[in-house]
Amino acid sequence: MPYSLSPLTRPARLAPGARVAVVAPAGPVPEESLESGLDLLRGWGLDPVVAPHVLDRHPAFPYLAGEDADRAADLQNAWCDPSVDAVFCARGGYGCQRMTGLLDWEAMRAARPKPFVGYSDITALHEQFAVRLGVATLHAPMAATAGFLKNEAAREHLRATLFDPESVRVLTSATGRVLVPGRARGVTLGGCVSLLAAELGVAHTRPSATGGLLLIEDIGEEAYRLDRILTQLLRARWLDGMRGVALGSWEECGPYEEVRAVLRDRLGPLGVPVAEEFGFGHGEGALTMPFGLPAELDADAGTLTLDVPALV
């Protein structure tokens, strides 16, 4: 049968008193930022616990939060711990791809699904959780990042998604506008587009985005590099059969008009609806975007309507 994305299993929503784990699968975490994030989570009525290696530093590579095996163990133990109701990533950076092969995916499949929260480098884990676990995840601000600590709108949208997901089934942005008109239905997926391209040809990854609504953004990728990334996805035919695209923020990617021209040139000929400046990703006030859910994108209206709440 031809491949097409299917909806994934939705984890349970949170309630006051829920125990949540904070892990660092990628870059090093500033202790002060972590403590501030934990205070905010406690303010939501949650009981946050910090994984043992969150504040580690790799002895040779300062861009990593500790050894690969330790970061993997923290994530696996948090996911498999029956007393933990959700797993929050502390920050992104780089490192997730180095440790995915160290996780015991069979053990993780045996654990009950729970909300998994993160973005940026965490894109690699969103993809692995989708393919290996069949679990829907949340592309959302992380516990020790400025987007969570300093932006109330971003924080509140995440809180609503976690505690009252029915209230945020229609996702829209004040800045959103149409790039290519139309409506489309599909299953949500995405994240940092550079990470999606970096996953091409890797075992346990999706062969294509067929049947999907692609939600992409990035940071620090100049226009020519975004051109190369999108061209790679096109040449690999990974975008074949995709139903529609919502474009988030492009922080530190250069003048937006240059970025926009590349996005239009590479994505426009696909003949699917495209909405731009949709308000998720590395930009200020980022929306929480659920991955693995059936939804309808209306590029003209600038809305993404989930068929079901992000969590059950």
C-alpha cells in the first residue's frame, strides 16, 4: 500500500498535582533559567522533578548537556517512570540525533503515552516518537528557554493545551496570512525544517510527508541555506503528497522578504495551501502546535483546526 500519514495516539491531559519530568536531551541548560522554569511549572500546580543529568556539561563538547548515554538515560527513565505524567525538554540546541540510537524503544513503547514537550533540536525526537512509539507530541516552548520564561502568551497557550485542550482546537495567529490560497486536510507534523532534512535516509524515519500538514520553522538559516534545505526535501521527494503547509517564524534567517521569496519559490509549485507567519517556533509568543493529529488548514483564514483536542 502507498504510504500516508495516520493520526497518532494522544496522551492524557494534565491535572493539578501532576508529576512532570524535565530533561535535557540536547544543549546545556543554565541553572538560573531552569530554576525559573520550575517555579513557573509549580505555579501551574504541577510537581516538576529534574532528571539527574539536566545540568551536566559534556567534558569535550560544550554544546552538549552531558554525555550522550546520560542524556538518553534521563529521557528514557522519565518516559518509562509510571509516576511521571509528562516530559518537558529544558531547551534545544544540538544533541538529540546523537542519542536516539541509545534509547530502548521497546521499553518506551511499553510505557503509557504522556505529553512530550519541546521544539528546535527536539524535532528529531518528535519524529522518532511518531515513528517508533506512534505517540502525538507537542511542538512548544521549553521549560528553561526565554520563550517560556518571558512570554506570557506563549506560556498560557501551552498551559491551555496541557490542561484544557478543547479550548485551543482552533490555532490562529494575529500575524498569519496567506502565501498560497486554499484549504487542506491532513495529519500534522514538522518542526525545524533543517532537522527534517537532516533525518533523510536515516533508519526509523518517515519515507515522506504524504497525507500531512507540514508545520515548519527554523532559526539561523540564511535564505540560500533554506533554499538548499527545501530543495533537498524536494529532490528526495519527501514532500510528495503533502496536503498543506503552515510556516512559523524564521528568526535570524535574514530579511523576511528574502526568506519569503525562497519559501514561495520552493513550496508554491507544489500546488497546496500555504499559510505564512503562523506564530509558532523560535519567535516571540510561540503557539503550541500538536503533531500527529488530523486537522484542517485554511490558508486564507490563517487557521489550523484540529479535529480532536491535542490530549484526551
